[in-house]
Amino acid sequence: MSYTIRFYSDKFDLKNEVENSINPINGISVGEWLHPLVERENIVVSSIAEEDWGWYSYATLHEQTYLVGYAAIPDDHHENHAEVIIQIHKKRTLFEKILGKNKLQQDDSLVKVISAIAKNTKEFKDIIEEI
């Protein structure tokens, strides 16, 4: 289960991003922008890596680890305008999964931090959040 934050923005320079060698999906600039903002909240963030669905990094808060994914889908009609997707996945043990414990919720600490950052960024339009 993941928490997804979607929005539209022209904040990111998609044309000059490092190319994802696995699958040509933009989004590294989203992670590069988000990392220092999240780190200000005493959240430890790993370096950004590529994946076949985009880009990701790990975030650790209160001894809880999350995978945070980033993708930006360019709008062919407007330069640098894109649909941006940030996904948050909470790492859980097999035991927690079997017992249905420690599920990712809307009031989860990392979700609240990233959601607040997105909502307070004036260049982001039509923000949609879903679990």
C-alpha cells in the first residue's frame, strides 16, 4: 500500500535531468528538490536511485524506513510542465504485514511532512492525495 501525492507543475527542469538508464522516466529533479526540505525536518534521506518506474530514495524517521518514489510525466504541449507523482511506501516486517500492523496512514509522520511541503509550494497545482 502506498500514499500518493499528484500535482501539476512547471517547477522542474525536465529537459536537463540525468537520464534514467533503466526506463526513460523523469523525476530525479523532484527528489533533488524534496531532499533538503525533508532533511530540515530531521529525516534521514538516502541518495536517489533509478528504478524501472522512475526514481526513488529511502527516508528514515523515528526508526521507521520508507521508500519514496518520484516520477514526472512531461506535458507535450507546455515546456517543463508535468504531472508529478510522489509515492510513499512504509517498510514493514513480515510479522507486521501478517498481523495487519504498522500500516501506512494519512496521519503518518512522513506523509504529513511531504504533504505539507507540497501544499505550501505555490508552483504546484491541482494537488490530489490518495492512499
